[in-house]
Amino acid sequence: MPPTPYCRHVVTTCGVLSRSGGFQITLRVLWELGTSLNEESSFQAASDTCRHLIGRRARDVVLFTENNLGPPPLEGYVSSDSVLHRLAAKLYSIVCPALSSWEGIRNRMAANEAEWSLPLSEELPEGLSDESPGRVTKGDSSEAVPSTSGTRQSTRVDRSWKALSYFSKVTQDDIDRMRRRYQIPDDVVLRIPDFDERACSPKYEGDVTFYEADLRAGLRFPMQPFVRELLDFLGLAPGQVNPNGWRTIIACMVMWRVSSNGSEDLTVDEFLFCYKPCQIALSRGFWTFKNRDANTRIVQGLPLSDRIWKDKYFFVCGDNWERLPQEDPRDFVGIRRSWGTPSSSVLDRPLLNSIWQQRILKILDIEDRRYNVYIEPDLLASFSLGPVPSSTVKALARANKKRVNTMKLNKSRLRQLAQSGEVAVDPAVLKRKRAGEGSSRQTEEVIPRPPPQEVVPNVKDVPPVVLVDLELNPPADPSVATVSQNPHVAMDRAKAAFTSKDMDDYAAAHTEDVHYLLVHSLMRGLNEAMVVSKRCIAVEEKLATLRAKYMADEAEMKNAKRAVLELTRDRRDALDEADKLKKELKAKDDDIKAVSDAKDKAVADFKHLVSQIEGAKGAAVSEFRSSEAFEDTVTRYFLSGFEAFRKQAVQRFPGLDFSALQPYDDVDSVADVSQDQAGDDDVSSK
């Protein structure tokens, strides 16, 4: 039966009632009455349609509610004297103002989203749920069973997480395609999120969020032990890792296997020694891995940005996809279900001894470390990191490689043509995208320069000749009629143009002569018309050529202006950089000059001090020599030496008398020396 306007209104009404969270009791009452009374079989079909539309976004309000037309007609489904019909009329008077109020509240909540907490199903009063015990709600889920656990998840989420802003756009066709392309086992249940579910807040406990970009990055089921241990150590769910993070994880796992021929596995400490978990600033809740320094950059060739991927998520139910068949259950580490935030302690760099660091250096010796080399299905399967690729998967891989190679070849040819000057191409098309440039940034439109060879004139099509219907009768209003439309008007205007005097020149001419003259005049006019028309055509062709050349020159001029602007900007930047360098050089010269002056001053002060010290030294020596103490000291030493000489002479020559030898001629000096000698003897005796 084709849908009627009544059916559309009934379905929309039921859908709105189900969409407006607080008014789901109305739908439940309609459902219970429709099931218990069973008065009309047509209403059963309408209710099934309503339940099928539950979960879909319905922002429009029904036509009857907007225009205040009263309750929608239900005569096509329910008799007018039935209890259900009367109940629907009563409920409409209650629901209509409630829907209007809810629309205003919802708009206010959308405008002030940060002030409202995320509503959970557990916070609703009992009886307002759209599901009954023991009954599975029909929706857009890809599987018959929503979740293996069947229990609601009560984990609260952070309102700042970016994942709350994205609805899932995955359809059943996408689920089937991903299951075939990435060879997901049939016993792994994949579920499409409902409209009120987000990646960070699934309805059912035990459901885990994955993105299609994760599978494209090399992730396969069942999960590898290293992946589970890493996520468990960091306290992250699989859906919190962005595509570049998965590329890094998978590529590192394969590199460790390749370097050891499959005998060694990557450890969590080795991975965290090389990469640091970082939360994406513009997408809170999503995490990636960045190399801690330039010497630990294992994976190369990662894209600077990914295209839209946050709305391609789905849920994986159950736990039969987590553990490998040969894995010991006692050592099993499960996948974290709820989203979280790593603690600061797990973000620190672990310490590794020389043996483990040597393993990392062995990986760094690999020349080609591009990620796309290590996520190939064949390579993943050869090291037991993924299933053996089927013929379909291999065909898709070959097609993708061919497409990528074709794009590279076309881009290379376009670059060569641009360098040779045959075509004008915007440089933004040929260069690689920089960090922060996404697919939403549009390049400036450039008018391509036409090739100089064989310029095709852009001549407009000549409009076809339109035959004008002739009116043989005289016109009622000669001022309105034209020469082409009425021969009488043409004759009247010809008579007015030629007078009788003009016709007297041909009065004596024979009719045959006039005939020849008329034919001659017509042929000359035709010849002149042909000459003029050919000249016009030639002029139009030249005009079209000039127009094409003008367009080419204009395009070239725009490109030249753009190049001049770029060169001017580069020149300005270079001049600014040169000025900056000059200022820095001048500052450094001033510093060097100041240091040199300080050095010269210090050397001068040092020389001055040395000269002062030398002068002081000479002055001190001179002063000491001129002092009495110097004379006394010299005298004392002289007398002591003389006395020692006399004693040695007496001992040496006992027969001689040396007492008569005195150091001075005067008696006073001898007495003083005797006293000094006695003093010296006393001192020596003591």
C-alpha cells in the first residue's frame, strides 16, 4: 500500500513523540493500547513503522502541530468510535503544548550546551524508557542483538570531549564493506550506533568504539597482546587513539618483527621510550603518539592531517575479538571499555638499559621506515598480525596502488608542464600540504592560460534568420508597422524617398534597359554585400583571436601579478630578516667592542699596578738600605763573620796572636763589637 499523507503524519507524530525524550510515555501508552486492544490491524502496521523510525533524527515538527490544525486524521487506520481514537484526541491536546515547550527547551540547551550535563537513561524515572523488558527495539543496528551484555553503561563522560560533537554516519552497507575488506570474522558482532549514542558514550556496557580509519591504519581482529597492554597501561579506550596513533603502533609492531625475523616482539617500555602519548589540543579526548626526540622517530611518512573520520565509528560487541586463540587466559589483559585520561605518571619516559636501547638502534638502521610499507595485508599476515588476505582484498590493494601511482604520475606530468610554461598551475596544487591545512581550505581559483598553438576563435553562433510573415493588406496604423512586415509601408516609404523629378531621368528609357540596369544594380549590391559580409567575418575572427589572446594575456598577467606579489612578500620577508640580522650583528659588535674596551682597560690597569709594584719595591729597597736597621744588620753580620774568621785562624795557627786584629780602629767600635760578640756567645751557649 503506498504511503498516504495520513500515514506520513501518523508516523511523524509517533517519531516526534519517541524523539522527545521526556514524552516517550505517550508512545508507550499507544503501543500498549495497540497491543492489548488489538482493535485495528492497520494501526499495528503504523506502530511497527513508528518503532522502525525510533532512533532517527527528526527535527521537523508535524504539519498539524505547526499550523494548529488539531489532531491528525486517523480514520484510515482507526474507527472514529473506538477508544484509541478518542484517546489520541485527548493525548494530542496534552502533547501539542508539551512539544512546543520542549522545542524551546531543546533550543536553549543547544545554545548553552556547556551548562547542561549529558542526560543518561538511568536518570530518567522508571517507565520512561522506550524499551520493554525482554523486547529488542528495532532500529538501524546492523545486528539483531544490540549488545552481548544487554546492560546499560553508567560511565559519565567529559563534556569537553570532541567525540560528543559527531554523529555516526555508518550504514549497514558500510558495515558489510568493512567486514569484507578487512576480513572481520563473522562471529564478531558489529553494531551501528543509535542517534543518541556517541563514540565516547555507548548505551550498552561492553561495547567498544572503533573507527573505520583504525582498520585502514592496519588494525585487525583479534587484537594483539601488545595493543591491549599499551592501552591498559595508558588507561585509554581504542576509540581514543587517532589514525596516526594506530599507524605508529602497527608500523612499530611490524618493524620489530621484521628486524628479528619474527622472533622478538615490541614491548610497552620500548614504545613509550620512543613515543610520548599526547592529547590533541583541538580534539580533546583523542590521543596520538609523538616522538620524544629526533633520534627516536621510528615511523616516517605519516600524513600531516586526516580527512573527515570522526563520524565513521561503530561499536564492537562481546569479547570474542580480544584474545588470540593461542594466548594463555591467565596472562590475558582485556580492552578498556570506557574512555579515560592517562595519569601523569604513565606519561613519563621509561628507563632502558643498553640492551634494550640497542634493539631500538637496530630498528633505526632500517632505511625505509614509511608506515604504508608496514601495514600491507600480506606483511601483516606473514607475521601473524592479521588474517591472510583474500583475493578480494588483494584486488582492492592492487587497485588502490594503481590509483595512487596514477595520481602521482599525473601530478608529476602537471609539474613538468608547469615548469616548461605550457600551462599555468597554482603552486598550491603541486606542493604538499603543511601542518594545520585540512581539506576544508580551498585554494584560490586561477584562470588557466590557454595553449598558444592553434587558438580557436570564440565566435558566437550567428542567430538564424527569422522569416517575417507578410501582411498584404494596408496596415491599420502605419506608424507601428515595419518595412519587413508590410509591402504597403515599404512602397509608401519608397515613394516618399523619390520624387517625380528623380523618375524623369528614366522616363525616356526603354523597359528592357531599365531591366538591365535593375539587374546590374542588384548584382552590384549583392557583390558589395558579399564583400562587406566577408570583411565582417574576417574582422570577427580577428576579434575572436584577439579576445582569446586577451584572455591568455589576462591570465598570464594574473599569474605574473601573483608571482610578483609572492616575490614581493618574499623580498619583504628577506629584508625584514636582513634588518633583523643587521640589528643582531650590530648588537653583537657593540658587545664585542665593549668587551674589547674592558679588556684594554684591564690591561692598562694591570700594567699600572705592575709599575706601581716595581716602584714600590725599589723604593722599599732604597729606603731599607738608607735606614739604620740596614746598617746595623750589615755591621752585625760583618762583625760576626770577622770574629768567626779570627777563631778559625787561632785554631788553625795557634802560634800566632790574632788578638791585635780589630775590625775598627777606634776603641768604641771594638767595645761594641766585643759586647755583640759576648751576646752572641751567650745566645749560643744557651
